[in-house]
Amino acid sequence: MTAARSDAVRLTTYAHGGGCACKIPPGELEAVVAGLTHTGPRDPATELVVGLDDGDDAAVVRLPGGQGLVLTTDFFTPVVDDAYDFGRIAAANALSDVYAMGGTPVVAVNLLGWPRDVLPAELAAEVLRGGLEVAHAAGCHVGGGHSIDSPEPTYGMAVTGLVDLDRLIRNDAAVAGDAISLTKPLGVGTLNNRMKATGEPSPEAIDSMTRLNAEASVAAVAAGIRAGTDVTGFGLLGHLYKMARASGVTAVVSAADVPYLAGARQAVADGYVSGGTRRNLDWVRPHTDLSAASEDDALLLADAQTSGGLLLAGEVPGAPVVGEFVAAGEFAVVVR
């Protein structure tokens, strides 16, 4: 393979999963970390403002002067075949967690796993080039990183950012009466699954996944929004369930108002549904009223996104309103 041309290599064929769909299932993950919450060092150097308790997007610690330090990491196996696009998508996805907290990314380090005896080093360089360009577009330094020889290609970043603690966005601050806004359409999961099966990429999905959430984050902070998250591997329903549960409210979603990328609905109808999406739906089903939704609608709403948009408690100019938070009821999420 070392002599293979980069344009002849399909990266997705070297990984068992792809993008955020290869996350450990949410219910299983919560069981793994259950004993790690509500703990801390005996003599902490500073205050942990946001930690593991509610499964938020990033950790935040207090700095002198009212600022917070935001720390996050994200990495995954290829979601597309092109190495450069893979790097761009993975970087945008990692940076998104800082934007989801209302912060600004300032420095990142690369996390690279590469099957060096199987795939050429030139492809790894393309992955890193894609990540670097997206980070620089975000105004974020890339200060090195770490790499290992691994069975599957894997890439992502650990990102550090800054946030005004008085304007921090977190997933446990939604209140009844807040609108639910979504800043990117859904559907990248099923479109990527179709691409992996057919070799035909979706330009719309790639454009969505490489687009930074920077402008949406700035708009949300300017609008006074203090509750939100981003939509990634657990799908809209999964991330909305986590947000409603942490905030002690119910989220009501209007299925007809949720935007989708072109071809996403047809891809689900054609059976291009990832295992991650089905696991998402299994996880949220006991906590969600899906009586008004078709099975295809439920799968689309649970579709495992990669580098998705922001899901916000409040209205943001230009972003569709897809529902509202109401007082807590029998279900954490209701689809209408």
C-alpha cells in the first residue's frame, strides 16, 4: 500500500465505523463513567465550573478575572474517504465543543493514530494538513500533538479555549418557555453511511461537517442564550434528551420543522442507517414520546451526526426553531 496513489485509497474501508457514529453507545458510556462524577482533588488548584456530572460538551475551570478555561477532546475513525476532508471534518468537530460552550478556541494539539504498515504516510500528512487549515481558519493555534501506530486510522484534536463565565453556555440551563433552535440541518450520518456503501460522497454533507460553529456560537452569546450543546454522535434526540434531563424540563420537537440535508430522507428509506443511529434510538426510546413519529422520522431524529450544528435554548437569527422546552412531564422528549 505504501506505493498506492492517495486518490485510489478509500479511508472508510480501513475502519469498522466512522465519525461520531463510532462512539461508545450513550447508555453504555454512562455506566462506565457513573462512579467518576461528583469527585475531585482534595486540594484543587482552581474551581471546576463544568465537569463530568451532566455530560456537557467540555470541561471548564475558573481563571482569575472572570474568564474560564475550556478543555475538550474529540477523535474518530474516517467518516469520508478523502484524507484532507477527513482532517478538516475531525478538526471542525473537535473545535465545536468549545463553540458549544460559548467559548473561543485558542490552541489545539493533534491526536493521530495511523496503520503505518498499511496506509502511506502521505495520507497521514493530508489528514494533518486538513486539520491545520480548519484550526487556522478558526484563529486557533496547533501546537503539535501525539501519534501512535494503530490498527485503524484515527484523527482528532484536544482543544483549549477561553470563555466569559458570565456568558457560559451549558447543557443544564434550559428553562420552560425557551425555544429550541438548530443551526445546521441533520442527515450527515445517513448520507455518510450511503457514501461508505456506494463510494459516492455527498458534497452537502461534507460542506456541513467542515463548516465551523463559530458564527452560531457568537450569535447565541449575543442573544443571551445560556443553554445549549452541539449535535454529534448521539443524534438530535440523544443530545436533546441529555439537555432536558440535566435541566429538569421536557423538550417538545416539531418533526416537520427540523431541517435535513438533501437526500437524507431518501438515504434512510433506502436502508443506509448506521448501527450508532439505531443504538441512539434504542437509548432514548424509553424517555421519548414517539407516538406521532414514523419510524423513518425517529431514525432521522436519532441520526448520528458528525460535526453537527448547535442545539440552543433560545432563538438565534437565521436558525430554524424546531420546538420548545416546557415544564417537565412524563417524557423528557416529545416528538410531534
